[in-house]
Amino acid sequence: MAKNLVIVESPAKASTIEKYLGKSDYLVKATMGHLRDLPKSQFGIDVDNGFDPKYIIVRGKTALANELLKLAGQAKQVFLATDPDREGEAIAWHLAAILHIDATKACRIEFNEITKSAVSEAIKHARKVDEDMVNAQQTRRILDRIVGYKLSPLLWKKVRRGLSAGRVQSVAVRLICDREREIEAFQVAEYWSIHVLLQKRDSPVSFEVDLVTVDGQKVEILNEEAASAIKKDLSCNNSFRVEELKRRDRQRKPYPPFITSTLQQDASHKLGFSAKKTMMLAQQLYEEGHITYMRTDSTRIASSAQTEAREWIGNNLGAVYLPPAAPQYTKKSAQDAHEAIRPSLPQLTAEQLPATISRDQKRLYELIWKRFISSQMKPAIFDTLTVEIHADKYGFRATGSVLRFPGFMAVYADSVENGNREENDKMLPPLAEGEELTAREIRPVQHFTDPPPRFTEAALIKLLEEKGIGRPSTYAPIIDTIQGRGYVVKTEKKFQPTPLGFIVNDLLQEYFPKIVDVGFTAAMETKLDEIAQGEQEWRGLLQEFYGPFVERIAQAEAEAPRIKVPEEITDIACENCGAPMAVKHGRFGAFLGCTRFPECRTTRPLVKEIGVACPLCEKPVVERKTKTGRLFYGCSDYPACNFISWNKPTGELCPVCGAFLVEKKYKNQPAAAECSNAECPTRQGNSKPADTVKDQEKQKKITKPAKPAVKNNTDAITRRKSSSPRSTQKPSQDNTDSKSKNPPVAAAKPRRATRKRSQEK
């Protein structure tokens, strides 16, 4: 009997949905991201024919496309269940074209959470593919292709080979460069404050007050001489009188549930996660059915979820924490009917999650759960006392607060959105208006003004959102891209532009001012939103952009000078001549070369730590490249430690077998954590966790509760024995730039490795 075919993007999502729909009537298959896309090696846009894009089957996916086409022909009905955003809508549209499905018929289903009820309801309410959303995604894709393909050759010619520029990323680089120049131009100014320790005349209790006014005007003390004069004057007049007491109740309202940007900000602030890691973990939690869709700018909450949250609060904290009605949150800039990010099952706490959930997944889930539950609670209430004290012409103030009712703060601590400000409160003794006080100490304190701070990931995401730059799906890729291109670096978790970043930014500002203009880019985002809502025609927008842009390209080709990027001298000495080595750039990226080149041709690989400890020796893991340019990961303590892996280790251990987890990346899909142990039941295609005696015994054999061995790790890189006629070497960690005299090495397919494997150059 024919089955219904449901198509999604990822195997994890497919597995969860199939569990809810059942295998008897439904077959669920994954596309691993886009099946069709613009060609990598060609421009792929027919400008003269209305900007028609030329789509091709993604390399390596022809067999999958044919398999899905065959299954679609045999299916009773096909449901396209890709993600509920523009990217997901575009994937559904491409699938409809490949599988010869009428996109105007009811074939598209979407859900904000992967639960049995949500999936079943989506099946009942299938709709046609939204062509307006597809056009918005397609327009963004074409705009980015135009900018990338036209600007990159110019940067190669004028600055350095291998450079590229992006439409939205360039604005982010400009914001970072502008901030750095503000810091460089900042003039430090001195100022002083006066603090007086006061004591009640009938009590040993003392408290501190701050000088705020002189003769009723806000005080400004600019130097030590002025501060000393005030101190002397106060010392001669030791009459401090309580002028006014102000008591009031102050409420702090709960924060709305997370949207993409606030989740990334809070995860960075509280958990130390990068935006990329946050989205990877959130994607995993979503695909396993634990949270709602994580790319959203809406704070809306389904009434059923609010009811469940209120039940949990009433049962576990008490009715006193429940407001009379469920709070309603709205956000003017939200573009769709998505929900906020919340737990799919609000009554499921982090402690109740399955044992297969990793530690970091659990931490992120707990953050999301606490934020959502707290958003449905009463405000916190503080009793606040403000004391105004006068000493002749000098006015002092002290403020004290006592938390009377914790409200939402019983569940969720302060957020980065509030600046993480601590209460500037003091413990104040009982006081009465007109009461005389005695000064025990008068303390002038010197201060200096601070320059604007560099952006952290959280601060940059917040600014991008405030400026209307990018959308929920783009914040993490923007941050990842500007670092990967070498335009900015992180110093103590804050972004700093590189010399290359300054050069490219200045070039773009001079010849392509609109590309790096915040207002223009934000307006373009608004126009893309209008296309998604059917309010603007997409081809007209592209034509409006393309003409002036190519004129600017021609002008820059003719007028822009060739710019030399200054060498980045390091403190690493050349092993042959002792001269300092500099960061140089070759065909396969950055490397270290002697500054005495060409007299000395010594080179060394430039290693980049990824912030993860080696699973064998706990030294830092670094990025390396084969001589063919393929990226791999190895222990920084090589050759003492031989750990290497094609895939990036996450620093986490598999909760099932104890082996190390690696990031797996599929086309147009966020990276997902996967166990490196080929025999682990969690690996795609393996059987489910053991449920028979025989399977349990087999699972026990592969479980490593201690440090994970590299044995059976298909992600580790090995080499075949040199005696084999088909032998190919594994990548050596000693590989340098292509200028090296060593012959190129072909990367072998990953095979099983052992701790005792050798590692040869």
C-alpha cells in the first residue's frame, strides 16, 4: 500500500517526526539541506533576462534527488515539511520543482514545534508553497551573489588574492571599525566624586552617601584641587541633616520569552556560548522536539503553552506568583506568525530531559525554560528608600532597596538586555526627616572616563538588531564570516578589526558607500520583508540595485589604487636565522614566513586554537591544513600526541559511549554534534539504543566512561601502510603553505585509528 511521503531537511528531524507519525502510513526522508542552488563556479544569474537564477542540483546530491523523485512518484501524497522560515520555504519550492509537484496545491506543511499534536495538525492543514516568501529568499540570495561575485575580483586585484566581501557582513565590519576609531580618538578625562560615611548620633551604624549637588546644581569635580577644596569645606562644617525621605514600591517586570537575538545574547553572557554554538545547540533541541523553532523575531506565545506554564507555576511555586491573566508580549518589528523560543513541553524541566541530551544542550534548554516560565510570572517588587541629606550648600543622596516579593526573579536572574546592572543600593538604618548625622569619613575618589567598549558577540548582535541589519537566521553566520575572512579578531572575547579589515572597509566606504551604509542595508532588509508579504516586486528591486552597483565597480576598477597590506610581525623567531616571522597569505590561507625572505625561505604553519582540549592529552586542539588545502584538526602537542580529526571536536563527550563529539556539517544546514565512535548507537544509521540483552552486552563493550579512545573513531585521520600499492598518506600536522618544498599529500578517506598510530610528514 502506498505511503505518504514527508520530506524534511535533516535526519534528526526526520527521525523525530517519523516517531510521531508512525512508519505504517508515512515515510519520512531528509534532504540534508538544499537540493538545488546557484552554481559555485559560475555567476548563475541571467541579468538580461529579468535576473533569472540558474539553479543546479547540488554536487553529490543527484542520487538523493533521484531517490526522492522515485519515492514521490510512488507516494499517496507528498508533504514538504521544511523549516518554517524563508529558507525552509525556498527549499520546499525547489523540492516541488525537482519532484514535479504542483506547488500551488496543498503540499506544504509547517510547525513551530516538533510534537505529535503540532505535526498532526500541520498534516491536516497543508497549504500551497508561499511564492512571496520564496521570492524574498531568492532576492536575498541573488543580491548576495551579485555583491560577492562582482566585488571579490576587485578586492583580489586591489588588495590581496583570496579576499571576498558580503553585503550584510561588510556593514558589521564597518560597525566594528568605526567603534575602534572612536576608541583610538577618545580623549581620557579626569573627574572626581565625593563619598561621605555618615553615622547616627545615637547608634554605631554607619552608611555612605554620595555628593550629587552643589548649590542645587549637579556637581562636576574635574580635578584633585576642586575635590580637596570640597573636602576641606565639609570638614569645617560637620552638620549633616536628613532633608527628605522618599519611600516607594518599585516593580521589575519579567522579560519576554526569547527571540533569536536575545537568546544569542543571553547565552553568550550567561553560558559563554558563541552565537554559532548557541544556534547549533538550539537546532538540535528543536529537531529532537524539545523547543520551538529557534529562528524567530516574534515574542508571541501560544495560549496552550501559557496555560501549561501557569499550571506548572501554580503547582510548584504557588498561586501567589501567577498574575491574574497570562502576560501578552508583542514586538513591532516581528515579521511573521512564529512563536517565541520556548520549551515544546513547558512542564518538562531540564532535569527531566532524556539522558542522551548533552551537558551544553541541557544548559541551553534550562536557560530557555527559565526565561519562558518567568515570562508568565508576576513582577518582582522592591521597597525603595531614597534619602536626601544636606550639609549647607552640599546635597547628598543614598538609595536603599529591599526585595519584598521575588516574582519572576525566583526563576530567572537578571538578563544581559538590562545591562546586567547591579542594584546601586545600600543598607540604610532607620532615619527620620530633620535628623542630624555625624560624618566619620570624607573620601574623594579619582576617576577617568572610559572609551566606548569594543563589541562582544552579544553587544554586536544587539546593535545589528537595533539597526535593522540582518534577520534571525543571519546573526550567527555574520559573526562567523567576518572572523573567517580575517577582517576582525576576538581579543578577550571582544571584536577588534585587523589591518586587513580596516583596509577593505576603507576601500568599500570610498567606492561603495551604500554597501557599508547602515541605513541603506536596513532599508534593503525592509524591502525584502515587503517582498515576503507580497507588497513589492522582486525583479524591480534587483534592477534598482544592480545598475548603480556595476557603475561603482567600473569606477573602482579604474580609479582605486593597489593597496599593500602591512605584514603582521609576530614574536615567533625563525628556527633557521632567528629573525621574527610574519603572518603571510598563500593559496591555502595564512602561514608564518621569515621576514628575511627571499634570503631565508623558512615557513611554518599558522595554528589557530579552537578552544577545545584534546580528548587524549587535554592540550589545545588547533586547526591545520593538508597540502591540498583541506582543513583538519590536530593536537597542538604533536608529535608527542597524535590526535587528529577531519571534523571539529566540540569539547563534549557522548552521553551514551563516552567518545568525543564532533561537529558534522551538511549542505545549507547548521552544524550538529555527532559521536566520533562509529559503533555508537547514536550515529546516524546505527540501531537505536540497546533494548535487548544481546544489544546491551554489545553496547557495554563500546561504552568508555573514562577518556574517549580514538579507537573506532571514523572521524580520526589515519594513513595506510606504505607497503600497500594503493597507499595514500594522512595529512601531516607539519604541513605549511604551498611554497614548501615537500611534495603535496593526498588526504586519505577517514578510517579507524588507534592511540599508537604514527604520524609522518
